[in-house]
Amino acid sequence: MELSDIRRDYTQGGLRRHDLPEQPEQLFSTWLDQAIEAKLTDPTAMTVATVDAHGQPYQRIVLLKHFDKDGFVFYTNLGSRKAIQLADNSKISLHFPWHPLERQVHITGCAEKLSKMEVLKYFSSRPKESQIAAWASKQSSRLSARQALESKFFELKEKFAKGEVPVPTFWGGYRVKIDTIEFWQGGANRLHDRFLYTRKQDESQQWEIERLAP
């Protein structure tokens, strides 16, 4: 079969203007709850796109750990490629691909570092093995072999066997402050529904809502 022959119709329903709340995080919360209830694999997984100093975009999958009206939160190694790129250019894009529900959510905005207290609170809630893994991996750096990574992990596991694991100084998180958020719902005959929330650049910080052509 040719790749160009692979297609399907979208039949799970539409999205209308009267369905939209004034605050986009309310609709996102509903959609995320429905993705969790549908038992989608990794419903909190999102593509994070950043740009390097030469204008080259990079994408990777990370997990959303919190969201509210103030933004969307994720955690990472502060020496990672994404963190280095965000230090130079804080503009960022997030994308949630909930294919089984025929939905997508796309977000643009700027990433701000979380406070040390926020990072400590989340790090302390992680399983101990995940805490140790944060110490063991210098994310995005070159590895001679997987064995080197595993050896470092087991060395640290023994070191921290009887005590708490401190937060690495090179580990932290970001809050993405939203500029735009688009909700995409698949529709029959490729007549998909797309609505874009754009934050007004004034003191009101209210949202403008527009329907986009599919």
C-alpha cells in the first residue's frame, strides 16, 4: 500500500463556538480528563518544540505535570538541549496528539523557570529510582555505552540507599505562559473544527476566540 493511500474519516463529533468556555484551560481540563478516562497511552505526553541559536527547530516528548491559568508545567535536566535552547530563546510550542479521540491541542508561549521550592516539592514526590536517574543522566550528553549509564545509576542507588536523594543543582522545571492555544477536533469529509484562543496584549489579559479553516 502506498503511504498516500492511508487515510480515514473522522466521525467522533464536532466542536462548536457555543461549546467553548471563555477560559481555554477549562476546555483543556475537560479534554484531558476525557483522554484519561479513555485510557489513552500517556495522555499527558506532549511534544515540546524549541529552537536553537541557528534557527533549527527541535522536538521531543515530555510529560505535563501540572497546569492552571498561569501555565503548563514540565521538568527536565537544566543541562539538556531543550534547556540550553530555552536559555537563549524562551519561545516554545507544545502539542498534545490525542489521535483516538480525533483531537489535538497546540500551544505557543514562553517558558519561565520554576522556583526552587516548586522544583523541590515535585522532586520529593517522585519515586526514589526516578530521583536517582535524574542524578545519573547528564541529559543530551554523549554516552560511550549504555553500560556506563547503568553503572552510574547503580553506584548512586547504593550511595543513597539509606537516605533521601537531594535535588540535583542541574535539575529543574519550566512553566509555559500561554500566548495562544488551539483546539482541533476531527470532522467528517476533512471539515475539521479548529478554534484558536489568543491572549489580548493589554491589561485585561482576556482571550479572543477565532474559528480557523481546517
